[in-house]
Amino acid sequence: MPTLNGRQYTGVKGLNLKADNGAIRFEGSTTAPTTTSGEYLLYVSGGSLYWDNGSSAVALGTSTGGG
């Protein structure tokens, strides 16, 4: 199993969801992962799904102000 930045990953090339519900399941993490530049992650913390681009993390599905 590959290890990257101290975390183990399962390599999946060309992921193609064909199941009836087409869902990807995320389990909540007890600690938000630490990323480095050039690393991109999706993870769940505190009941929210986060996108981390290697320099900042944003909770998806939330608004950040008006406009």
C-alpha cells in the first residue's frame, strides 16, 4: 500500500462509479490531515466535507458571505 506524507493510500486508477447510487463514502477523521503544496484532499471533519488544496481548507456546501 503506498504511503504519502505519512498516510497510507490505496491506488485506484480510472475510478468509474457504476453502482445504482454512485456514492463515495467518507468516514469522519479525528484529526484534520496536514497537507503540503501540490497535495489535494477531500476529508470529513466535524460533520463537514472539506476540500484542501495544499494551502487552505474550505468546508464544502457552506456560504462565505453575501454579494
